Amino acid sequence: MKKEYDFSKGEQGKFFRPGAKLKLPIYLDDEVLGYLNERAHSKGIELNQLVNQILKKEIELVEALR
């Protein structure tokens, strides 16, 4: 790594987009991914829809126990 970098021609905020949402990648174990893919396929929905359904149900359960 250099001791100094030249930022004299840099532009602050060049890639900033107001309202942009960051979508984080989620990494699942192969076994879990395979199972969820099969379930999503059998229900005729996308994997992300199934995972969101499962997580929302989990949130409901956790909140009900509080």
C-alpha cells in the first residue's frame, strides 16, 4: 500500500444515489439451499419469496413469545 494517494481529481459523492437500497447477499449451506429450492419449486414460487415467508413467520413467532 502506498504511503500517500492522490485524490486531487476525485469527486465526492460520485456514486451516491439517494434512496438506493443495498441488497446484501445471503449465503446458505448447500443442504439448506437444496431443501429450500425443492420447497419453492413445489410451491411454484421463487426462492426469495419462500425465504421471506419463512423469516416473516419466524419473526411473528418470536414477537408472540415476548
